Amino acid sequence: MLREIRPAILVLLLLTAITGLAYPLAMTAIAGVIFPKQAQGSLIEKDGKVIGSALIGQEFKDDKYFHGRLSATSAPDPADPSKTVPAPYNAANSGGSNLGPTSKALADRIKEDVEKLKTENPSVPVPVDLVTTSGSGLDPDISPEGALFQVPRVAKARNLPEARVRELVMEHTQGRMAGLLGEPRVNVLALNLALDEASK
């Protein structure tokens, strides 16, 4: 019996060493050489301090900043671990809500958000990405339309000309990857950092 078990154990140990150690270490090393910034999490620094990642959204509530997509991520309730509380952009609990198109709670929330945004910019239709969450709940980008919709509010809060704020949006709009994949997008954190620089 030991003769039959020994090869199985050796194969298990060998495959564990190859697929569990050697392969991940090799891929990490290669990624670190070819894509060093991305391999380190695409971290964004300001004044020598890490303030975020280009890959994970952040919550901006102040009128002087562009707001990102809504996040449906949650975390355990500190008062009752059997329940959860909203925790926007919680990377440890990535995921969208379970609310579907027939959900009254979702429809009511979207209607309320649309009405609130209409007061901000009544002459422009509210872009859908400003009132819906992404599948991951961590999306760092919004559509160019979502950013342009917010220009009047941000310009007013910062006392900047709308044309200058609109120019910043256009400078930070990224096109489709290779001209084919994805949709045009604006990274909210990068845009807000540029806005801070322009306001100095």
C-alpha cells in the first residue's frame, strides 16, 4: 500500500511546489519587471504619501470634487456582526448589490438620486453611471458625460471658470483600449488631483 501512496504524495508535493510557489513567484517577478506600477497596485502618491489607487474608487462628497460611481460594498456592523453596514469602495468585500431591475428599493433610490442631481444641473439629462453601481462596487472611473455633468457644481464650488474645469475633464478622458475595447472613461481620483493643482 505504501508503494501506491508514495507516488501520489510525491506528485502532490511536486505540483504544489510548481503551481503554488514557483509559478506565482515567477509571474510576480515578471510582472514587476514588465509592469512595475501595476504590479504594486497602481498606487497614487501625493507629497510622498500614498493617497489611493488608480484601480479602486474613493468616496468624494464635497461639492468641490467630482463624485465617482456609487458603491454597494458593505462591511460587518461593529454593533452587530451578524448584520452589515454600507462601506463604499470596501475592497475586502467587492461586489454589487443584489437588487435587480424589478426591485422597488432600487427604483426608489435611483429616482431619489436623479431628482437630487437634477437640481445640480437641470438642463442636462442625468448620466446613468452617476445613479447606478458597478458590478464590483469599486469602479474608479466615470463616463466623460458623468464628469461633464458635474462641471457646473465643481466650477462654482472652486470659483473656477467652467471652461477650465471642462478642459481638465477632457485632458483626463481616456479612450477605448487599443481603440476597440471598453468605453471612454475618466479616473475620478486623477481628475480631482488635477483639480487641486489647478486651484492653487
